[in-house]
Amino acid sequence: MMRAWILPMLLVLCGSVVATEMIVVGRPGTAAVFLLMFVLLAVVHSALVFPRSVGELEAQRRSAVDGGPVVYWRPGCKYCLRLRIRLGRDARQLHWVDIWRDPAGAATVREANGGNETVPTVVVSGRPHTNPDPAWVRGQLPSPT
């Protein structure tokens, strides 16, 4: 759980240091802009941008009920962020498993990727797909009824 917040915390810390130095040299407006940029980067690289993660077993259960794909991801992954952003509101139809919070999910990803924790790994109908195109993932979403 803690390592999911290391990058966001480092970004805020670095932004604070840069902002403090700018305030010391008399540029408070620029300091505020830099701090805001670093905070926004921290939010984008945190788990806050993604729909709430569930455990692997719960994701598989929900997928069996509604046919939605299961996405294995981790905070700070630029490819996971790309998938999340490109899916937009449709991302809520997928079942997200944070492999840093769920050891079973991490094991599933390693099994699907030859021992590597390569994410995002999207499982559709029991078949894993590593770093698929977001348009393809959108096409795998269950039809609205």
C-alpha cells in the first residue's frame, strides 16, 4: 500500500522544495505555479485517478456476472494512466485490480507475462492481453442493456 504513494509523495516534496527556493528569492507567484504543477502531477500518478480497485477474486466474480474485463494495474504506470485516460467514463465498466495491493493479482500478472509484472494486463474471457490498445479494450466492454 505504501509504495503506491511513494512517487506522489516525492513529487509533492520536490515541488515544495522548488517552491520554497522561489519564495526565498522573492518569486511567490512562480512558486505557487510550480507547487500546483507538482501537486497535479502527484494526483495524476496516484491511485486517486483510477476507479476503486478490488481484489482479484472479487474482480473475477464481477466479471463473470457482467462480462466486464479485468484490468491489472499499478499506480505510477504511465501505460495504465494512458489506458485510464483514453477510456474516460467507460473505465468504470472495467474491474480494476491494483497489483501492489493484491498479491494474488500480482501473481496472475506474472503468470501471464513470463514472470514479469507488466501492466496494464487486461483479462477478457479468461485470456490475458498485455498493454492492449485502449480502443480495443473499449470494444470488449459489455453492451449496455
